[in-house]
Amino acid sequence: MIELRELTKSYGGRAAVDGLSVRVRPGVVTGFLGPNGSGKSTTMRMILGLDAPDHGEALVGGVRYADLNWPLRTVGALLDAGAFHPGRSGHAHLAALAASNDIPRSRVEQVLRVVGLSDAAKRRAGTYSLGMRQRLGVAVALLGDPEVLLLDEPVNGLDPEGIRWIRGLLRALAAEGRTVFVSSHLITEMALTADRLVVIGQGRLLAETTVAELAAGHDTLEDAFFRLTSQTTDYRGTEVS
Ligand SMILES: Nc1ncnc2c1ncn2[C@@H]1O[C@H](COP(=O)(O)OP(=O)(O)OP(=O)(O)O)[C@@H](O)[C@H]1O
């Protein structure tokens, strides 16, 4: 369970996250949706203790991230798929993290198999494609066999086969009773992956709902999403004349 209580954070006097209170439950995939700049990454960083809230708190299993004894074994996160030393192999990267978190070394081979990187594990991670780096990031998230998974835009850079794989993986992790919180700005992708949706705009909660409830009364899910977020979209292009 992830619990956000009145979570608030401003940058330069502008609210990035504004009084956000949400409970993300175990056993289902919860999609975290909002337009560009709506505060999804900032929220995830606060859950992971990488940013301090100005007000309110984020709890994982009732505890702040900073107070967890073995964070990697409680919360697995994919935030920035490029966050590894490019000269190290994928295997070495995972082995170092396993050693520093008291995770059995055998788990490294297991997660490499799960993400499909066993054959590339001894190659320098700096030579990995975007999709392979994303898979290595997922392997890091899974390494500690955590109860809670937090993934920021996990389908970024993945090809169609990879996207289908990650959908299945997230659903399987939720079916095991884990809490799976996954951000995206793609409502169509979330409709295929998530059971529940938390939608934010300009840092505020717009809806906490299911895919079916959000779509009800609209021609398409996209229409429903645009209607919900239209007043909070900061960045919008214009048509080329
Ligand atoms: N370190 C920072 N310094 C200043 N402003 C920031 C910082 N991090 C985020 N912001 C601002 O906070 C707001 C929310 O940004 P955030 O990255 O959380 O949104 P997001 O929903 O993840 O967006 P996207 O879908 O584009 O990744 C934006 O206006 C952004 O410019």
C-alpha cells in the first residue's frame, strides 16, 4: 500500500504537487496519469525520498521511505532508465546492488531471465539500446522482490513486443498481491494495463477511478481523459498552417 497524505511540493513558488491524497492498493495495477508537467515524476520522487515534500507525507506500508530498513527489498522503482555506470555490465550493476542490499546473488540471474537480458548480461550497459536499458531498470526494480513497485513511464523506448511483455509483467506482479503504481501520459496504454487510475492535473487529484468508470458516457477513453484534464494542460501545440 502506498499512501499519500496532502502531499505538496512547489518549485520557485509554483505548485508541482498540490495537496495530493491518494491510497494505492495492493493486488491491482494502478495507473498514474496526467498531462506533461502535471506532477507525476515529482510525486514518485517524493514517495522514494528523493524530494522532500513542503507539506504532507508519502508512506509505503505505513512508513516513510527514509525509515525503511531495506528500501530495495520493500519498494522497487524504475525512474530513470539511464541511472547506471555505462562501463559496467548489466550483471555487475545488479550484483553490486544485490551485495549492498543483502540480496542473494542468485536473484541477479533470476531477474535477468525475467527481463530477457541473460544473453546480454556481460556486455557493458553503456552499449545497451534504449529498450535494453529500460529492461535493466525493470530488473533493478525487481531485484529485492519488493511488495511495492513504482514505475515511471516503463514503456518508454520499448518496441511492441516489449510493451506487451511489460503489460503482462505488471499484471502478474499485481496478481501476486503486490502494489503496482505505474505512471504514463498515455491513457490508451493504461487502459490495457491498469485496473485503477489516479489522474492528476497541475499537481491536483482529478479522479481516482477505474478505466470503465472514466470511459462511461464518452465516445472514447481518450475523449474522457481530455475532458477531465483539459483545464490543466500546460503545454499544447498548434496546427501547422
Ligand atoms: N527540479 C525541479 N526544479 C524546478 N521545477 C521542477 C523540478 N522538477 C519538476 N519541476 C516542475 O514541476 C512540474 C511537475 O513536473 P513533473 O516532472 O513532476 O511532471 P510529470 O507529470 O512527470 O511530467 P511529464 O509527463 O512531462 O514527465 C513541472 O512544472 C516541472 O517544470
